[in-house]
Amino acid sequence: MEKIVLGLEILGGEIAVTHDRVQSYYTHAHVYHELLFYDAFDGYVTVNQTRIAADTPLTVLVTPTDFHSTGLRAPTAAQYLKIAFRDDFGGSAFAGRLMQPIVLRDFPSHPLLAALKCRCESGEARSVSRTAILLNAMLLALTEDGTRLGAPVKKGSELLALRAMQEINTHFAEELPLTAVADVLHVSPQHLSATFSACVGVPYSAYLRAKRLRYAAALLAAHDGSVTEICYRSGFANLSHFIRCFENQFGVPPGAYARKEREKET
């Protein structure tokens, strides 16, 4: 099983795949679409203001303007599969049309999903053209059979937080103080800090740190560099600080995390 493809720069710059255990994840947004498949677990998925119980398997489409999060009531062994993509992937027929989040329950027996998951989980998703055909078919089925959640008009504060998250998602591996993002967005650092915390639920620095740590975890799981290399590639400027933050987040130091992931493959 291939656990992760590291980002949209992989697979021809169009499709990226993550497969892992379901964990709680704070409110966030992306600059790309996500198609998410969840095993049933004791918790919920929230998209914008809609909370969706995860007591049955879920398929969720999230668009670039949607705030979303995952909440667990108890630890779980349930898995999720995430396919991240731009809406023009592989000559997609959906370019510019995926404007609303969609949810569908009890979809795991569908043959399209089975084929798509098999390709992604086996690593065959690296053949972009074949994966794109399956993904297009999957999106068509989802738009026909799923429930559209709606894309409510966001307040100015939410739009500001969304734009800040997009800056983080794009530039997290660079030096990125809040003052730099505030300058790009033409607001005061104080206003951005307060707005971000209110809309996202965590401070700017915590969101940025978590984004870097998850990217580092992906690199470690893929055995893509030494701990020191991954530290700096993830945007951290200090190795000891990186190791401390990583252990606080994942419960083990980076080296132990990489060894644990390697053992899963054997």
C-alpha cells in the first residue's frame, strides 16, 4: 500500500493521493479540490457549517472555498482516502463546474469507487491518464447521486481567513511570518491574527506549524530524505525545535516515525 503522494506537484501536477488513519483535524481549506472517502468512525466531518455524522461510510467532495474539519469522539482504526486535484486534471470535463461540496453515504460497494481506491492504494495512481478517467466517472456519479451541501456566501472575515490559509498552503515551506501574509493581504497583522483565530479556531502560528508537520510526516513516510533535510524542507529553521514539535504532534520523534512507517510496508 502506498501511503502518500506528497502534493500536487506529483502525478503530473494534477492529482495527489493520501491514505491513512482518520484523525481529528482542525478547520482548514485548500487551493484545490478534495475527494474524501471515510470508513465509518465515531465522530463527524464538518463542511462549512454542516456537521455530518460519520456513523456510516462517507464520500465527501470539498471545493477550494470550503472550510472543513474532522472530529473524533474516540480513537479509531478507521481509514480515509483523500484524492486532491485541480478541476482541470487530465482534461477533466468538470473544469470550473465543481462549485459546491457534496456528500454521499454508504458508497463503498460502488464499482467505480472500488476501482479508484484500488488504483490509489496500490500506487497505480501514478498513471495519471487512467486515474483521471476513473476520477471523472466517480465525480459524475457523485454529482448525480450525492447531496449538495451548498456553498454559503462567506463574510468578509471568513474570506480573509481563507485567503490567509491559501497563502500558508502555498508557501508554508518558506519563511512565512504573519506580518508577511498581512502585507500580501493588505491588512494589519493585528486584524489578521484576530480574524484568523476567530474563523479557524487556532492561531495563525499553530495552523502554519501543523501544516509543516504534516508535510514533514508525509516526507518521512515516503523515506524522502534524512530528518535534517526534511526539517528544513518543511519550513522549520531549527532542527531541535522541529524534533520537539514533531514528537508533541505525533507522539514519537521523526526518526522513530519513519522507522514505524517503514515497518508497515514489510
